[in-house]
Amino acid sequence: MGGEMIAPEEAQGDDVVLAWEGRDVLAVRLPHLSDSLDHILAELERRHGMPLAQLDRKAKQSVVRLLETRGAFSVRHGVETVAGALGVSRFTVYNYINSQEEKRAEKRRDEE
């Protein structure tokens, strides 16, 4: 995610301080969500072994599903950033998201 380890005494309000046996030993400074999205996309490229734009449609849908669960689309310009990385339009990303929402709704209806 791109976090940075810092000394506990350098921690600021948004940093996460980790303690061991009652003593602060490390602090972690988390990046802004928009920076995290870039890190997540880079990790997905490493995982797939190729640029995300080269993935087939099914794999791209899987990437969108994963990113949705990680909150990528709550970030300002998240859809645009993901669309650019996947080499598709914003409209296509929205279609992938809507398709997943429809499948979840159908599953809930079947369970009732």
C-alpha cells in the first residue's frame, strides 16, 4: 500500500503507532488513498505479470471486482485511474461494477 515506517516519536495525528509489551516501537505513516490506488494497481500488474491493459476481459472484470472490494472507487478519480490502467473507458468500468452489483442482487434473491 505504500506505507512508510517512522520512529514513534515522529508520529503525527493520522499515523498508526504500534506498541509491544506496553512500549511504542514503530509508527506507520499511511499514504493518501489516491497514492494507495497507484500502489495497488502496480501490485496487480506484478501479480499478473503484465500491464493490466493487456489482460483479457474476464481478468479485467476480476481486477475491477477486487478494486471495488478495496474501496478504489471511493477515491476521487478512482474510476478514471482504473480505466486508464485497464485500457478501457470509464463506461466499461461502470459496466463491470454494475454487472457485479446485479449478480449480488440476484444471489440475494435466490437465497430468500
